[in-house]
Amino acid sequence: MIKKLNTIKSLSVFRDFSWDEHVVTNGSPDAFKQINVIFGRNYSGKTTLSRVVRSMETGTLSSNYTSPQFSVLWYDNSETTNNALQAHGKPIRVFNEDFVRENLSFLMDTSG
């Protein structure tokens, strides 16, 4: 299970994100729990976060980003970076707008 998204750089709204600086509870860095809800206003980074996680499922990250970097820490203390997207060997499934576009395009096709 993912413990935290250590860093995210040059990905959409995330220019230089550091989990330990931005995700803090009572003065200490927090971590993902077994169940998490991510919500926010439009253009706050929700889709970008799902794309970071989905890149570890598909092994690719959109070429629309210039020099993207990220680091993900797992609860077993292993780490996955944008340079080794599938090396983690963990099952990941992400259902986001990219998944819908790639796999369920008939839902968005107005001609049926």
C-alpha cells in the first residue's frame, strides 16, 4: 500500500511538492490510511495525483509533461520513482478519466 507521495516536481500544478512539508497533522508528517478520500476544487491537482499512481499501473506517464519527477514511498519502505515505474511489482488499479477515455470511449462517443 502507498504510504505517501514523497515528492512531485514539474507535473501540472505540482512544481516542487514535498509530502513531509505539506501533509502534516499535529506538526508531524501524516501518511495514507487504508481508505483515503482526495477532494479539492477544480485544477487543484486531483487528476494529476491519479495520473502519478496510474503511471505505476501502466508503466508510462504522459509525454505532455516536461521533465516530470516523482517519488512514491510504500508501507514496506520501498520506493518507486518516475524512472522505474513498474519495478515495484505491486498490483495497482486506477479508475480515472484517462482509464475511461482509453477503455470506455463508447460512453463518450455521441454517435453510440
